[in-house]
Amino acid sequence: MSGHDTVRARLEPDGRVVQVLADGTVVPLESRTDWARLAAMTEEEIEANARADPDNPPLTAEELARMRPVPDAKAIRERLRLTQEQFAARFAVPLGTLRDWERGARTPAGPARTLLRVIDHNPGAVIEALAGADRERPTG
């Protein structure tokens, strides 16, 4: 594919999609989506179209069963009735990281997801484990 076939696009903070021209200026990128047609589709038509898309087929029941939702840090914190500052201090999570998770700027991954799941299931165990880790740490 040559560079002439490529369109650079950007999502603006206000939700508009714009084309970025070679000189850096932007112009609105018009949607080619027929929203009226989509709104008129039945669930069966939507499913048939999704299944016909080779680039993005629907997930199988087995794939869906393997998926686990990302823990919702804000919901967990609110259930514990903690402020962001209290939650961050109590569970050794950097305050900026917690704020990023809560506003959706970042998604917890790997060990952070596990930590949030354990906090959600048994916050006392995490508090106890962290307190024990502090006592076991050698001092300078």
C-alpha cells in the first residue's frame, strides 16, 4: 500500500474524528456509517452481519467463558468506603495509578488485576499481608 492510500485520523477531545493532513492541519472526517440503517436492523440482522465479518468474528461461548472482567477499582474503593488517598495508602497503590484506573486513562494489568481481585474478595487479608511485609523489611 502506498502512502497515498493512507488516511491519518485522530479522535479529538470533543469526540470528533478528524483527518490529519500532511501539513499538520486537520479537517473533519465524515462518517460513512449509515446510522439510520443500523438503527433499523433487527437483532438477527446484527448477529448475521457480525458473524459475516472475517476481521472481527463474535466470540465463541468457550472464549467468553475464559474471559474475566477487569476489576473496577472505583467500585471496590467505594464499597470499602475509602477515599482515593486512604485506598492508595492502605493497599500500597500509587495514588496517581489509582486515579488513572478510576478515570479510565489506564487499565490494571497482570499483578494489579490480581491485587484488586483479592482486595475485592478479602481486603483484610491484603492489609494483614502488607502490614507483615512492612515488619519483615530490614531497616537501612
